[in-house]
Amino acid sequence: MYSNFWHFIESYLPNYYTRDDVLLSDMLFRYVTNDSMSFEDMQYIKDNYSTYNDARNACKELDIKLATEALNNYFGKQPL
């Protein structure tokens, strides 16, 4: 289900491949799911988020923002 969510965002979010917020979302998601990360990415997380919950909440809020923008773009292109 998660991959379908991101496939939709990838398809409808303008400039998906060049956006810093998409990169940040990926970094935060890898952190909160304990996936492998580069030293630089881990250092960025530690420098900008005080706790695991801060990073988790930032990931959630950012993903909501990205999904909302993708949905708005999707509905803007669809006849109602």
C-alpha cells in the first residue's frame, strides 16, 4: 500500500524528482523505519530534530503536505 501511495505522489506531484522536500521525506522515512542511511543524512536528522518523535511527526506532516499537493494536482487535471 505504501508503494501505491508514493507511486501516486510521484505521478502527480510537480517536479517530483528535483524537490528537496521529497528528498527530506525519504530521509525522514528511512530514519523512522530504521532503514540504512548515509552518515551525512543521519547527521542532518540529528542536527535538525531533537527526538525520534520530532522526526516522526515531521515525516508525517511532510508526507501529508506532499500527498495533498499531488491530490490537488490530480483533481485539477480530471474532469468532474
